[in-house]
Amino acid sequence: MSTPQHSIQSVFGADSTAAEVLAGIDLTGKRFVVTGGYSGIGIETTRALAAAGGSVLVPARRRAIAEQALDGVSGVEVDELDLADLDSVAEFAERVHKDGRPIHGIVNSAGVMACPETRTAAGWELQFAVNHLGHFALVGRLAPLLAEGARVASVSSGGHGISPIRWDDVHFATGYDRWQAYGQAKTANVLFAVQLDRLARDSGVRAFALHPGAIITPLQRHMTIAEQVEAGWIDEDGNVLPPHFKNTEQGAATQTWAVTSPALEGKGGVYLQDCDVAEIVTEGEGVRAYAIDLAEAERLWKYSAELTGVDAFA
């Protein structure tokens, strides 16, 4: 069976930066929402989109910190949002609807990785709740504002290769493993983009999932220095070990490319990596077949709609 999950021979690559993929692109009059857009690769995405003329709305759980981080960046607004709280998601979306301006791109860049066992007020495992369900509800509630040609970028990770969706125990009621939970959440990010693209493409909206690459950011805050040394990410003095890691400007490139590149016109529902469409793999860099499985994507969508009460494009 043919698949669109093949390289399109992009002119960009692993070393490209967010600013470079936007060279020559004018985003004047276009509005973007970037979750996590005040830290790590998110803030570099925000800066690049704004520098190209775009208007960027950054929802933040820590609003004061976000406002301080983005102080002086023109074209950027900050609002309050806690992705672990569906009431907060609904309230944020209501404020955006009252504003009424169309949205041309959503970058779901916020996330949590390998945290200690934590549950939301609804009893959901935190990584699945924040990385997937919060973004699922957010995009669903903002869907009526998505303009013709809008794109949604779901930021996954190579970590999706750790685990498919654990249908027998999605929320780890029978024993928690922080890396299995992370892997499942990142698989959910890919499946979400696959099904969103299937449902929204007739409305002129396309969706992509992506691996930004390995980057040392605050995402690693739940890992000890010793764990990062053992993983080969940093040396004992805390220095990042090249060439495995990208800097944040490079890490922001693929998600920025996803929501702006002319090369992706007419495409969607695929997993991106290094500013290109990735290949299907059984190990290593690329996307696992279970993460782009259409039946799995549809099943996860229905499950997520039941949990959140949000079902866009139904």
C-alpha cells in the first residue's frame, strides 16, 4: 500500500534554523498560537514567526514568566492556559473566540517529559493529559477559528518509539513507568495529527506531527544530572555532547517549517523530522508504523473525545 510517509527531498535539514526556514516568507496578517512558546524551542518558534511578520498568541501556565521571557518581542500576546485543566482550556478558548481573529497555525509545543507519577484532578496520567488531551481539547475548541489553509503542528518525539497506546491501561493504574508514559503520550501526538488531518482537510486545514530533534531544554527538568550523563546527553561538567544535539534555534525549525512551508502545500497527516517527511522505520530515526496507523488514530480520537467532551469536525 502506498504511503505519503516518504522524504520530499526538502532543501532544509537537521542544521537548519527556524529563521532560515522562514527566509523570504512574509507572515504579515497571519496569526499563530504556540503553546509553550516562551521556553526552549517554543520561544524560538515564537520569535521566528513574529520576526517574519506574524502575530503570535502564547498561552502559558506561568503567565508572568512568559511575559518576562517575551518582553520586547513585537507582535506577541500572552494569555493564561493550563493544559492539565480542561476548564482552563475552555476559558482560554472562549477568550480567543471573543477576540474573533482567524488562526492560521497552531503549534502544540508545550509538554512534560518523564515526570514522577502525577495525576490530574480527573485522575488522568499527567503526561498523557498535558501532551495529548490538553492539546486535543485546545485545538478542538479553536477549530472554528482556523482559517482556510491553516495548519496544526503536533510536536511529538523520537520517544514515540518507546510505546504504542497502552489500551489495556492508558493511565497506568496498575503501575507507573515514566518513560513508557512519555512514549505513549508522544505516540498519541502523532495519531492525533493523522486523524485531525483526515477530518479537517476538506475544510482546508492540514495537520502534521513532528520530531524536533534532540535538544537540551527545560523539558529535561525531571531528569537528574547523573541520568543525563548516563544517557550520554551531557558530560560530568554539564556540557552538551555534540553532535547528537541541536541548539534551540535548530530544534524549532521543523515545527516552524510545518506551519509555514510552501513545500508542504497539499500535504498532511504525516510525521516530519529534520524539516522533511520522515520514513517509516522499525527502529532508530523515523516514525513507527503504529503511530500513523489509521485505525489506531480513529480509536484514539474517539477515546479522547469521550474523555474531554470535545469532538471537532464531528
